[in-house]
Amino acid sequence: MGKNKTIFVCSECGNESTKWLGKCPACNSWNTFYEQKVVDTKSTNRSKEMRSNKPQTLNSYEAKETIRTSTGFAELDRVLGGGLVKGSLVLLGGEPGIGKSTLILQICDKIKGDGKVLYVSGEESAEQIKMRADRLGINNDDILFLGETDIDVVNQAIIDINPKLVIIDSIQTMYSEEITAAARKC
Ligand SMILES: [Zn+2]
């Protein structure tokens, strides 16, 4: 863990300062500065090293067919361009009540491949999701449930379990201890 640094950010315009200011010099708003902790991690250490990356001819690259995992639903696989890509992120959006949670649970049940599915819920309880699973006739020991909103705890669970699929329901309920002001801005 690197050393922590504190900066102050104007909630009106995003202007940053190393000191707390009563009035923002950029947008002239009063009392808009809030403290934000910045954690120095690998990313900043990395920037100190010289990165070497040189252009190469496109022809020198090999076109590898991306390995995709079937969700178990042909229509959904088609929407995803042939299934889920390992290491990729898919954002599932839509109006409340259109069936996102139901679809997600069905994917958890039907997705191909070895390994567990980690279902992280920051909104609904395990009991609520179990009720939905029962209603859908889903009885699958590969689905693990974690009721959590701390993204660092979720991250550790992912490292421990190494699941084939992680569901985060929903992403806006997650927060990080390392970015203290994040939840306030949303
Ligand atoms: Zn400002």
C-alpha cells in the first residue's frame, strides 16, 4: 500500500487544490471544497518508469479468435457478439421492472464453463434473491451469494474464488474506502 495523499476538490467545477479553500478560485463558489484521499498505488509508480511501446506493422500481429463463453441463451449470445469474452465487462441497463434481475439469475444458472458464479448484491438480500431463484426453478450449487457494497471486499472475494462470472447488482451501490468522496458525488 502506498502513501495516502489528500487533495481538495470543488464539488461545483472539479477544481483541485492541495489546501482547503472557502471560495473556489475557478468558479467562485463558496464552501464547495471537500476532502478527497488519493491512494498512491502501482499506477503512479508505473508512470515514473519509462514505458516502452513502439508501433509495429499491423501485419506482424496475429488475429486470434476471441474465446467466448456461451451464456446459455442463444439470443443473448448473439447480442454479445457470440457470448461473453473472458475478462470483459458488460453493463446491463434498463428500466426498473423489465426483468434484469431475472435474466441475470438465469445467466448465472445457464452459463457454460467450469467454476463458480459470484453474485454480489448491494441492494437485495440473499433471501430475496433465493426467493427469485426458487420461483425460476433454479437450484445451482455453483452460484455463490455475497451481500456487499464495499468494492474492496468484493475484489478480495473475486481473488479468493476466481469465479467464471461475477454479477454486481448494481454497480452504483458499490463504494471504495480508498476514494472517500466518491459516494457523495454520485
Ligand atoms: Zn469550483
